[in-house]
Amino acid sequence: MPDEKVVPVDDRIPALKEQRRKRTNRRLIMYLSIFFILILLVVYFQSPLSHVRDITVQGTEHLAPQKIEEVSQVEEGTSLWKVDTAQVEKRIAGLREVESASVSRRFPADIQITVTEHRRIAYVDTGNQYVPVLQNGDVLTDNTIKQLLADAPLLINFTEETKLKAFTEELSRLGDGILNRISEVHYRPQNEEELLLYMNDGIEVVSAIPGFATNMSSYPAIAKEIDSDAEGVLHMKMSSYFEYTGEEKEQQETDTAEE
């Protein structure tokens, strides 16, 4: 067995001392860092550095950001850490136009509010103004607009609140692919409560409020089969059929007479 190399104790002591010195220095640096971090935190929390300086509102399309800030009741100068984010979210979500709200703190002194609005699925024509109708069925009678937007169909002659409510519930069940193709909807109570729709692709549709969403679900497939030059009305009720008018109707009547 070969002789093991023996390191004298005198040679090992300097190395051990150096290791202890390094460990002590690291420990001292760690303690000093923690101490200074605690000092900085105390200064931050006790000084205006932690007071709200900016409120950012995101996600609003129809609501003014200033309205959201007002409802939030968060004021600049308030301690960032005294803001109850859950209560702020609850206050903002109480607005009829708002579906949900998220409030978060942004270091060092900012509040960020993210809002999701209920979609506007229609506008009611009141003669000289337009009343937005939300996807949840709320009619914003106190929030009329003078200039019609093109993001939802226009409802005309819906003077009965119960009929309007029933129809907006049907509209909310429509997929975007069909809803976005509707330009105007005219309510015709004298014709067994019929609806006359003007579609963006040029087709006129006759339907009714009961079962409207179900009856219109097949519209895209049926519309593809209709000649774009054909004059007539597409009936979308319990059964669907295209009623020709104009020259096509006259030709059909002629062909029937000849037979």
C-alpha cells in the first residue's frame, strides 16, 4: 500500500482561515443587504413614493376612461397599498356597461384597471337619437348617442318594451357570423308581429320574434343558394323559403298558365 501524502497542520491553517474569512464576509454582506432593503422598504411605505401617481384604464370601447376612474374612487395621493382592489373591481363591475373588471397594482405607484364591456348587439331608433342595447339585454335609455355606429344592427319601430326585451334576448343567442350580417330590423306588429330584416348582403328577410335565433341559424347556408340578382324575400320562420317578386314572379306565373 503506497504511503499517503500527509499535509502538515501548519500548511492547512492558512487555507482554513481564508475559508472562514470568506464565509464571514458573505454572511456580513447578506446581513447588510437585508438591512438596507428593510430600510428602503420603510422609507418607501412611509413616504410619498408609495402614493398613487397614475391610474391607467384599458379595454374601454364605449365608456370614457374618466368615467371608470371616477367610479373606482381611487384618488392620486392615496397609498398604493391601501387601495382595496377587490372593492374597486366590484364598484366598476356595477356599471351596466361593464361585464367584468380587473384592478392591479404596478410598482412603484401605479394602478392599472382593465375593463371588459358588454357587447352592443343593437341600437334602437328613437327618431333623432339611438339607444344602445347590450348583450345582456340592458337597454341604455340614459346613454343615447346621436351618431349611429356600424358595429350592430339598427332596430326600428320597437316601441313596446316587452317586445324589445324578447327580441334582444333572441339576438344575444345569434353567433357573430349572422349578427354582423344584419343591417336593420323593422318590427311590424300589424303583420302578425313580423320582422323585416335588411341584410348587409342585400337580401331581405321576413321572420318573427319567437324562435328568431333558431330560425336564423341556417341563414348563411340558405343565402349561398340565392342568386344575388334575384328579387324577392327570404322567409325564415318555422320553414324557410324564398319568395320571388318582380320579373321572376311574373315568369313563374306565365309558366304556370302555359301548363
